[in-house]
Amino acid sequence: MKTCRVMILGRENASVSEYTVKERFPILLFFLLERYDRIEFLVGGDGAFETHSVKFIERAQKAIGTERIAMTLLTDEKSGDASGDVRFKQTIDECDAVACFIDRPEGDAYDALLHAQHHGKEAFNFAFHMVNMW
């Protein structure tokens, strides 16, 4: 069974509407389900993007099934020390892709996106109209 692990990242205090996630998440989901048997979403924050994404993923699990769509809520990695940053980057390293809402080039989420791209991960930025664009 071919599985894709996707890290969900949002810029802290980003102004993202639930509508934006509802509009763009299906595009990502269908794109991934065409290529993989199972999608595992790893959600590591509690910002607006992560909150809206969790709601959508839960609805998708009900419609499609948990055998094809899984979700893991990660504990808060913001411990204020370097070990939290290392664990976060290790989690990204274990993923195949990153889904994010990053509307400006700054902050921890932006740094994480750059880390993911540097390691050859696919990036889907919901801040833009097209997916897989940054």
C-alpha cells in the first residue's frame, strides 16, 4: 500500500478563512488520492489553517474512510529550545509533502517550508490560488 505523509503547517496569526480551506483542500486531496492508496496528515499546530484543515480532514474521513485518510495530531513542539526545532524538522523529513498557508516569507512555518523544499518534499501552499506553488 502506497502511503503519502503530509505535514500541515500554518503561519502563526495568519488570516485564513475556512472558505479558503474548503475551496482548496479538495484539490489537494483528490490530487494525492490519485497517486497514493492512503494519505496520512500530520497536524502540528493550532492556528487557523490547522484548525480549518482538521475540520476538513474529519469530514473527508467520514466520506471516504479512515483506511484511506488518516490524521495524527502532534503535540505542541514549541518548547522554546533547540530540541523542539530538531523534532519538528525530523517530522518534516519523514513526510512526503507539506501543505501550508504561508502568505509572507517569514516565521517558523516559512523556515519549515524552506527546510521541506530543500529536502525535496512537495509543497502545497494554500495562500496562492494554485496548489504546489511557491
